[in-house]
Amino acid sequence: MLLTVSGPPGSGKSTTAVGLAEALDLEHVSGGDIFREMAAENDMTPVEFNEHAETDDRIDRDLDRRLREIATTQDDVVLESRLAGWLAGDHADVRIWLDAPLDVRAARIADREGKAVDRAREETRRREESEAKRYREYYDIDIDDLSIYDIVYNTSRWGPDAVLESIVTTVEAHEPALDEGKHPVEGVRYDF
């Protein structure tokens, strides 16, 4: 089984992906962890590294190539990244998108990273604009197109435990024999 968990920064991707992996006895792979490691290796914050990636496409392409390879070659994985659903494409059994209003996400990020909410909001807004631009340019992906996702949650409406419980219940209830088909992922240029 391959599950993808995607969404913007602060949406609850990591919390949910870790919980899903644990509940379903799957491996968890985080694109965010890989990206933050790459930023630290280059002595940059994730925001600085994101903006640097606008002028050095090797950064995104290397990360995305690694995630796509995992999605196409490994089983029993929860793959978590902003683009996980798009990168896994039709290899994913279930694609999940999590979101919350920017103010909620900024407060979560500020709390997690020990910074002011205003600063977290501005950094998050800049990061999202930067990423959306690159995704369209590199791969022809419109990150705002949620049509490929099987499950979409506004995580500000339910607590993390309720979101996780609902998703686990939905995934466990999936019966391949009754599945009439997932939305195809088309038009993506996997140009790594």
C-alpha cells in the first residue's frame, strides 16, 4: 500500500503521516525532513533555501526525483510532501490533502518553531508563492488543483486525533474490488 499525505506548511501533514504510518504499520518518508536536511547542509533556513531553489532548479528536482523513486519502487509507505500526491501519481493507493486557513497554519508554525506569528505567516506566504511558481514551471503542476485527491480535510475543524481516526477508518474501509477508479494524474512532466 502507498498512501500520500500532501498539503501546505502547517496543515498537519507530518502529524497525520506519522500517525497513519504507525496505525497501519507502514514506513513514513517525509519530503519536508529531506528538504530541511538539504537546507541545513547549505547553512540556510528552509525559507532561504526555498528562495534559493528559485534560481537553482537542481534542489527541487533532486528532492522530487527521490520522492518519485520511492513512490514508484516501494510498497507499504506513507509518503509525505507538498507534492507527494502528484509525484506518486497513479502509483498511490490513496492520496490525501490536508489544509487549514493561513492564520491557523501560521500560528501552528510559530508555536512549533518558536517565532512570532506574523513572521511565520509572512514566511509561509512567501514559501507557498515560491513553491507554486516552481511546481508549475518545472512540472506543469497546479498545486491548487485538488481534483486528484481521494481525501481532503480542513484540519482546523477537527483535532489531530479525530483527523487521523477518520483517515485510518477510510483507508481501512477501502475495498479494491469495489473501487470504480481514482482520478488519474495527467499532464505532469516528471522532468528531473
